[in-house]
Amino acid sequence: MNVMHVTMQLVCYELFDILPCSVLGATPFCTTPHSHARMLGAVAALYVFGIFRRLLAFFVPGSASLLSLLWIVLYIGFFRLVYHTTLSKILFVLITVLNFATLISIFYNFLGNILFTNQLHAAPYGAHACICLAASWLLFFPLQYWLTTKLAPLISSQFNEKVWRFLWLMPATFCVFFYYNLYTDHSGLSFFSNNRNFIFALVISGGFFSVLLLMVRLVQENNQVLQLKAENYQLSLQSLQYQSLQDRMEETRRARHDLRQSMAVINAYLQHGNRDELEHFASSYCAALPVDKPILYCRNSAINAVLSYYEERAHIEHISFSAAVEYPETTAIPDTEIVVLLGNLLENAIDACIQQQSGAPLIDLSLRMQGQSLVAVLRNTYTGTRLPDNGAFPSSKHAGEGTGLASVRHIAEKHNGAVNFTGDGHIFCAFITLF
């Protein structure tokens, strides 16, 4: 068989092999048109290399293992380059897709053994092989695509990296089982000798699907719990804001009630020409007046609640607090997430100011729309070390980056935004964009 003929067969065969797997692998990560475009380029490169890999393995059988290893490395590398996510998440998705492809291989061999045994032996990449492969994908692809769409909340969940370091081992365990029983020289599941082995392999695949759905369900419930916590946090802030508003109204009522007596005292001092006593009384009276603080930062009640709460805390800790907010009435960002983002930033800022060893503590927040993006800039004083641009701000409570800032990063990445944390040892600055 000449090279040209085999190449033409591989062009068709590889099309049925690489495209479905690439679509399944990209589905949990693709969130923007830009990511789709970049993935198309990666798939095209993998397609060309896949043809070359099978062609070389066909004519040089000893190179198959090395080429398969290189194929896996390239596949992982392309996904890492396109989606800029953690290696553990990429391994979880790609190994899951590999298990899906194993199911296709199981049915492909079973179908080929029944219909085209001699043809597949004579031309493993010929027309009959393409027919079996296409039929296998048509049968199982809708189910597999539905399952990969369910992986999207798992990938975007707030699991920390420590959990993901072990989570990918679940599909890897099934993958090792399939590999040992299907692809080794002493395979225990031969499709060509016993149909019961085919049924057993399908049952194992069904078990993998069930475990995968169970994991997705647990993550969904975890996300619902996190959302309820965020909503409860928002309600608690609104309750505190309401109480603060009530206190200020009561202070204002008492001040107005006492104003007549104060004016009588001032009038008496003026009549008797007691200037020193008048100045002392005026100073004491001004100090007793309610603090002049803004009650309404913006029309969004959730944001106004969180700002009012932390402004009150800053006042108690003698921290200078200012906030300039221009928040749109409608936005795609849920209130629960913007409240968590601002709450984490301000909580860390107040903690840093409390621990500040010298200088006047300061917190300054700016939140506004800039084009199609929401931009938040927080500046606060602190005492610490200089940070590199976009460096991980170390936690004062445990090793590694602070949990609050890690949560801010997660929310920004979820909305295709970016974060930048900088610090010169005196001023910490957080710059966040959300789309």
C-alpha cells in the first residue's frame, strides 16, 4: 500500500477521530468567541500532527508508543496555551474525554467485528473503518456532549487548587483500568472472542458516567450553598445598614431637639460677652454632633450595604475611608458576586490598616464603568514588603495567598476579567476589571 493512498485514508479517518474529541474537550472551557477561534487553530494543528503520527506509526510500527506520548503532551500543551487554566483541570477534562473515546473504541471494535472483520484487518483506516467510527460517534456523541456541558460548573466552581490536585485522579483511575484491560498485550477484554466482555466494558463505562454525574451534582449543591451564604451575607449587611441608618436618624432627632437649648446658651454667652466660654461650648457642641458620613453611595442596595458596613467599621477603627461609586442600574454581574468581591477587598484592607505600624491608615475605593467593563480600584495603606506586579499577596493568617484575594481572582476570571495586585511596602493597590 503506497504512502499517498494511506494518507488519503488517514485524512478522512483522523477527521472523525480528532474533531469530536476536541469539541468535547473544549466545551467545558469555551466561554467567549475569542476562545473558540484560538481552539480552532489548535485543533487544526493537532489534526495535521494526528495524520502524521498515524502515518509514521503505520510504516514504522516501533515508533507508535513514542508518538502517542508526544501526542498526549501536545494535546495538553495546546489546551494549556489556549485556555490559561490550571494543569489539574486540563487533566481532569482531557482524561474524561479519553474515557469517552474509549467507549467509542469499544463500540467501534464490536461493530467492526460483526460487520467488517476482514475489511478492517486489510485496511484499518479505510472506508469501512470510517463508517464504523462515524456510527459510533453518532450513537454516543449526544450523551457525551451533554455530560461535558455538565462539567462547565465543575471547572468554574470555587474549589481551590488543593482539591483539583486530587480530583483529576477519579477519571485517571478509570482510564488506567480501561488501558490495562483493552490495550495491553494480555488484555482481559477481547472484543473478538466474547460478547460478554463487550457488555462488561459498557457497564464499567456506565459506572464512570454515573460517578461523573455524581461529582457534578455535588459541585452544583456546593455552589448553591456558597450562593446562599453570599445572599445571607448580603442580607446581614443590609440589616446592619438599616440599623446604622436608624441610629443616625435618632442622633439627628436628638440633635434637633437639643438645638433650641444650645441656641439659648449661645445667646446668653453673646449677651454677656463671654467669648472664651462661647468658643469652648461651640467646640464641645460640634464634637457631639452626628458624624457627617454618606448614607447612600449608589442606587444598588447590595453594594450600598457592604460599603456602609465597612465604612462604619473603618470609622470605629479610626481609618480614613472614601468611596466613589458609579454603578450601572443593570449589569450581567450578579449582586452576590460583586458583594463578595468588594467585601473581600475591604475586609483585607481594614485588617491591613489595623495592623499598620506607622502613618495614617487610609482606604480609598473607586468603582465605575469603563466602556464595556466594570473597573474596581482599591488603595489602602499597610506595613509589609514590596510585591511584584500581579504578585500573590501573602496571607497574615496562613501560608500562601490570602483566601479573600484568591476569591477575588476567581470572580474576575469567571467574568473574563483580570486582577492586578501591587504593593510598595506602604500602599497596596488592587485593580480589577470584569466584563
